[in-house]
Amino acid sequence: MTKQPPPDFLPLRNALADWAHVESEEVFAGRDAGIAPVLSITIPTYRRSDVLAEAVASALAQDLGQPFEVVIVDNDPESLGHEALLAAIPALAEGNVRYLRNRENIGMYGNINRCVEVARGAWISILHDDDMIDPDFARRTLAELTSPHARFDGLVSRKRLLDQREVRFTRGRIKGAIYRAREAYQFGGRGSRRIDARQLFWGCVVGNTVGFICRTADIRALGGFYPEEHPSCDYFFYARFAERWRLGESRQVLATIRVAVNSLTQKAQQLACLRQGYELQCAYAGSVLPRFWARLSPLVMARQVAVTSAFWRSGITKAEAEEAIGVAMPRDRPLALYLMRLALRGF
């Protein structure tokens, strides 16, 4: 079920072809690697052997009840990661598992796109090498996507945080109660809800692509993920997907996101995310959303700056944010913003 957004809204390009000249060699295949899978759980990796085994183990533990494959694509041309993985998880030798290694480092999103290219299943899920999925993730998600009365073409689950920083993020009792009340309102008693421009305008409300399943053909039709949109590639991907197919969010928590000190803890990366979020809002207003929504952007960005700074403890100042984003922002007013979202059905 495909619809066509306005031609000026996030034009497509074939990012899958960016590294077509670089080969990926298969350095390991399990005994069942010849079985045609319904689902491909793909894991792009680069020098993360300490956590990769946990991600792979969570993928192998799926109780799908149908054939699925696990495909690991290593972006380190010198890696012997398959040997360490086999030592840690001997069951790999018996499974529908393939371990590929790029002959050249093709960058993070080049490697994610390579996962999309080599997947053999009709459906695909991309699992980051430091995250995990629950054993019932694939079964529950595919059951909804393949139901005779399916409402969505792609479905993303909610995720829990595994915060491994010295000082962890906590919401507190009052904020936790507000979060739960808002969630109840969002889903209205249902197990899943539609996500479209009215939700995505306010931010990437569904997070990254861990816990997401869609048709492999649909990601390929979008041209994969665009490296030039880093560090907000997932956000732009969801925006493109939601304008062409039916994107849904499940209320079930079926994946785990690891939070640690990494590149996203750098203030420059956070400011880049904020700037790209503003650019996406500008793309939305006047194309797939009414033009007057653009007037809301400064208030939205003030809230995004406050949330980002609090979660990452980066201390982003108003002056730094305004310089990076290129727009003057008012004082952060969460209540006013929430009331606007309610009025515009943005939750």
C-alpha cells in the first residue's frame, strides 16, 4: 500500500549504490544457512566484540515458529570476529546464520545499507550490535504485520533503556506518572497506533530502528539510509517511510537499547541532531502538514534542547542551540507545547 508524498518532501536517492564497488565476503555460514527465511535479522557491526555476542544471542533466541536468518555484516576488513563469536555461541554453527565481512570499511550507514542488500527474507529487522531484542519480538511483530486485517506496513516496538553510564537517567516519580498517562492517551486502549507526520513533526517519537520490522523491498525502494543525514538518519528514514506506507508503533516493549558513553555524548553530535530535526520540521510544514506548523518550530526546538541536554547531561546553552540551529528560540514551556500537541492531534 503505497502513497505519494509531495515531490518537494524529502526526495529519494539510491544510497544503496554508494558502495556497490566494495564486496562483502562470506567468512562463515551455519549449517542451516541454505533455508529460505521469512525474516532477516541483520546486525551491522564494527569492533564491538564485547557486546556483539549479546545482540546475536538475542536474535538467535527468537521464538518465531518460522524460518528466519541472522546476518552479521562486519565493517572491519581485518576482523576475525566470527571466530570469537563461534567460541562464545557454539550454536551458531547449527543455525541459519551468515557472517559477512566487507573488504573495505564503508562507514556506519554504508554497512547498514549493506545489511539491507544481503538480506534474503521478505521481512527485515536491523539490530545494532550493542542492543538486544526480546525472544517474542519477531513473533509478536510479524503476527500483527501479516494478519489478514493488518493495519501497518512497518511496525516498531517500544524499547527499554539499559543505561550503563556512571550517572543514569531517571524520570522521577512525577514525570514517570505523566509519561504513563501520556502513553495511555496515545494508544487509547489499543496495542498499537499509527505514526505519521502529525507525530513525527515533534521529534523522532519512535526512536531508532531497533525493534522495527518492515518489508525488505520497502527499505530498498527508499534507497536505504542516507549517510549525509547522520546523526539523524533513522529519523529521516521514518519520515520517508511514513509518507509512503503505514507506519505503526506497538505499545509492547520488545527491545533493549544500550546507553553508554559514545559519539552521541559529544555536544557537537547533539547539536547536529537538533539542527537536522529543525530542518525536517521545515520540510514538513507547507508540504505534508499545513504551513502554519512552521510557527511552532521555535517552541518545539526549545523543548528538544532541554530534553537532549537533560538526557545526555551536556549542558547545551540557549545561545549554542540558536547558533547551531539557526533560529531564535523562546523559553522552554512544556505545558504550552503539550496543549498545542493535543489540539493538533500530535500525540
